[in-house]
Amino acid sequence: MDIDPKQWAKADDWLTTVELAALTKTSRSFWDKKRGQGGGPAWCDIGNRPRYRRTDVEAWLISRSIHNTSQRGRP
């Protein structure tokens, strides 16, 4: 089975936990907890290390947008 190289995600499309924490100005432990408890963006275990696809992170962040204070605390 041949796979077209254009179908492979670019290496810079995947974020480490450290890169994700820096990008979102949060702690690494925040993302460690999200992975364990659920509720965070989808992730893959690549080389025994979690990686997040940039587009999944962006979609997750957009889904968490708050438009007024009564929406705070929603899952």
C-alpha cells in the first residue's frame, strides 16, 4: 500500500505537551490532568509521548469559547 506523502501531517502540525503549554500559557500539569481526566483535545501517543494535532487543539479551544459570564463552568 503506497501512501502519498502529501497525506502525512507535517511534523510541525503536532505539538508536545511542553509546546502546548507554552502556546496556551498554561502549565504542563494542566494538560497532564486533562489527558488523565478527559475533557481536553484529542491526542495521540507517538513514541510513547503524547502529541496534540494543532487543528484539534484549535477546534477544542474554539468549542470552549465563552460569550458571557453565565456560560462559565460549562464542560
